Amino acid sequence: MFGFRRKAATAAAPGAAEWRARGNAALGQGQLVEAADCYRQAAACDPADAEARVNLGYVLLEQGAAVEAAGTLSQAVALAGERTELLADAQFLLGRAHRLQGQDRRAAASYRAALAARPGFAESLQELVPLLLDAGQAGEAVAFAQRAAQAAPRPQVLMLLAQALHAAGRAAEALVPLDAVLASDPGDAAALACRGNVLLELGRCEEALASSEQVLGVHGRQADALANASAALLRLERNEAALALAEEALRLQPAHRVSLHNRSCALTNLLRMDEALLRAREATLLHPDDADLQWSLGVAHLLRGDLAPGWKAHEARWHAKDFPGALSRAFTAAPQWTGAQALEGRCILLHAEQGLGDSIHFVRYLPQVAARAREVLVHVQQSLVPLLAQLPANCRLLQPGEPIPPHELQCPLLSLPHAFGTTLATIPADVPYLQADPERLPPWQQRLAGRARPQVGIVWSGNPQHGNDRNRSIPLHSFVAIAQEGVGFVSLQVQVRESDRAAMAHWPGLFDAGPLLHDFGDTAALASALDLVVTVDTSVAHLAGALGKPVWVLLPYVPDWRWMLGREDSPWYPGMRLFRQPARGDWDSVLQRVRSELRALASS
């Protein structure tokens, strides 16, 4: 009798859930290839399985397959529907896939979507905030970080909020989340370091130094913490100590960027210029694309009078972190004139970029530009407009608020020396290159009539917001040491600080012209009626020099780069004398020397 064998029962094929479980097990053991295969099987079993695609996307990212991961995760996003937790994971991983492909905008959009699905998603916030900050969208970064901090005030989120606030220029507010982090963990190195940077920006240098020293005490002698402490010491003008910490950091990390910068700055502040230049060159070789290091190199060259290489390196300022003039060319998209392009038949825009004195200093190049170009548009600060009434025929002075006309090229005023290849021998020093309005001069001559001669205009302080004001300005109770019988003193000081008012009231015979000076046209007319101007390093020094008036400029131990070192004259202004501090902070000897020179002038 013939019969047949019953077929053995076959095991049921694994379903999507089982394939996911197998994939999770393989992933837990680090077996990425097997995990990816299992997740693909799960997706094949259930075309609507979003979770399998999220997991597969994660594995593909771990394998470096960003393009395939992006496709898989895009499917997961579409399938996740209203499952917000799954959607948040899918969008976050999709953002990472976009980021790996250099698609930062798409990455940011995915991170935004992840945060919308899960507001306290710290990992997504950590990815999104740096992207927004790099894109200059600090305000949006703050908004996301604030929402996340409200939803989940964890230390990671609070740190990101602090960083966003700091980048948005809200340094004082950034201290609040930092203090919250440190309240829960007083030794948190990242929070202490960030707090030190914020305090330094706020000018609270001693506190900044204390934060950096706390990091060093708790976490050891690390290069980053040493660099932060060195930066605080630089601001406190403790340059020897700053140099020592910078060099210690560089022994740990020879290419540490911030420490290289700190070392160059400290050496420059100590006027050890040969070393400063050598170290600055070394730093730029290690980091050739670093604008701050190039800028430091430029300053070192210019201080030494090495103008050609100085101008070239000085152009890096436009990309430096804290350059104050960066917004000045935001209103023009025209290419910058470098001196290489022909100007014949073309219109060029020349524009201010920094302070009033900088503009006065470098408008001297206007005739040279005008001689080459078809038309020159001139855009300067409003208070300087009255000074520029007499321009070459093809120059047009733009009035405040006037729209910028079409132009083919542009150049910041401080870039003109580089464009012209200026050296010490070729500085355009013909003065006067500015003139006072002749109609404004007689009233000043009448006011000064009958006063003691010589008539000497004085300025003892500059802009209190200037980064180096503490070194450039002199308290009036000290400046009064130049007072000398037989000399008529006239204050050209427009803004008088409260701390100077008492000394001003007790200076016998001082004529306070400040309230009568409404713009630089008035100041130019008054300066033209005087015999001499004695001033600290302010815009008035440049104005008097540009007018061709005798002017004595009182300089701190470490002067601005344009005054160079070791000389009592200025190649920029033939009628100028420089009175330099012989040691840091020593105004007394400078003022006594000025008084002695005034005595000689009065008796001549």
C-alpha cells in the first residue's frame, strides 16, 4: 500500500515587529550591517512601518550613508503622522542627514520640525542653535532656546540659551541661565568658561578672571581655560601674566588659536615688537585663514612702520570676530576696489567704516581717486559733512539719509592706503586737505579777540565707548597740569564727563567753547582761529592736522598703529608733534613736558 508523507509544518515568516526586534538586538551588539538588513525586512513586511525606517535611518547615518539615510527618513516623516515622539526622532535624524551633506538650510528646517514635535528636545536644539548662529540668526536661536528652556530647563538647554543670548548681543541676560546651571553644578567647566567670556565682554574683567581661575582649579591646567584667563589678564593690562598663561597653553597645544592670538597681543602691548611680529607670522602660518591672527599681524607691521605688508594683513579686519566697522559696507554689494581694477569711466563709492578720526585721516585720498574715476560717491558720518564742501568736481557728497546711487566699485576709506600701495615715502601728506568754512571763521575770531596769546585749544578725553578710552583719555584734574600763565586755553571738548566738571569750573580763564560746537564745521572754524591744538588721540587731532594747524598729540605708552613707534613727528601730518608716555600710565611726565613747551612758546 502506497501512502504519502505529510509535509513538515513550516515556521511562520517573521513579521515587521519581529524584524525590528532582531534589528534592535543586532544594533545593541554593534552589528550595523545585520541591523540594517533586519530593518529593511521590517519595512518590506509593513510598508507603513515608520519606526523601522527611523531605525534604519539611524543605522545608515552610523555607516556614513547620508544620502540613503535622508531618503529613508523622509519616508519615516511622511508615515509618522501624528505620533509626535516618532516624528521628532525622524526629523532630528533627517536633520543630521542633511547636515552631513552640507545642506544646512534643510537641516535647520528639520531640526525646527523636531522641536515643534518635542519642544524640550535638547539634542535637536544643540544641532539647531549653532546652525542659526552661523547663519547670523541669533534672534531665532534665542527664541528656540527660550521655548526649550521653559519646556525642559535642563543644564544642556540652559547652556544653549546662554550661548544664543551672548551671540545676540544680550550678554547681561546670558548670565541668568549660566548662573542657573552653576547653581546645580558649581564646577561645570563649560558654564564657568562661558560665564567668563560673557563677563569679559561686559567689562567685568576681574570676575571673568575669577571664573577662568575656578575652571583651572577644578579641572586642571587645560589650554582653553588658560587662554580664557590670559584674555582676561590682557584686558586688565597685566600683560606679563597674560603672556605667561598664553605660553603655558601653547606648550600643551602648540597650535591653540586663541592662545596664539593672546601671545601676539601681549607682546605688542609690551612693545616687544620683534617678538610680536615673529610670533604673529608663526600664528598665521599655522592658521592661514584666521582673520583675527592676520589682523594682529597687520597691526604689528603698521606699528613698526612696515606699511606695505601691514596694509595687506590689515584687510583681514573685515572678517575678524569683533571688528567694529563690519556693518559699514552692508549697504553695498559692489566689489571692493583693491587698486588692481581700472577706475577710468567707472563710478566708485568711498565710505566711512569706523570712527570720525579715521574718516578725517583717510579722506586725504579723495583727490587721487577722483583723478582716476569717472565719478566718486562719498559717504561719511553726518557730523563730517560740513567739512567736505570743497571736493573735486567729479565727487558727490551724499547727504544723510540719501539713497546710495548705482556704482560699480566701492572702497572703505581705511582700505585706500592698501589700494594705493602706500609706503612711508608715498604718504599723501600735503596739508591742508580740509578747510574751514570762511563764513564760520569771523565769529570765532571775534570771541577770541583780546584773550592771551598764544590761543591753545585743548581736548583731554575722547569717546568713552572707545575700547581703549581708559588709556587714551586723561582726567581733567590731571590735564590741568599744562596750565601756564600767558597762554589762553580754549576747550574744544564737546562732551564733558561729570567727573571733569569740577576741575573745569576751577580752571581760571578757561574758555569753554564746547556748547557752541554743533558739528565739525564749527570745530574746524574754531581750530583755524587758534595758534595751537593740544589733544589726546581723538578726532580733533586728525582735524587739526588736516587743517594744517600746529597740533600736539598726547599718546599712551602703546599708541594706535597709525602713530607708529619711537618718533615725535607724524608722516601723516607735517604740523604734528607726538608726546608719548615713557612708561605705561605715566601721564605726569607727558603733561609736565607739554607745560614746559608751552612756557617756551609763550615767551617766544
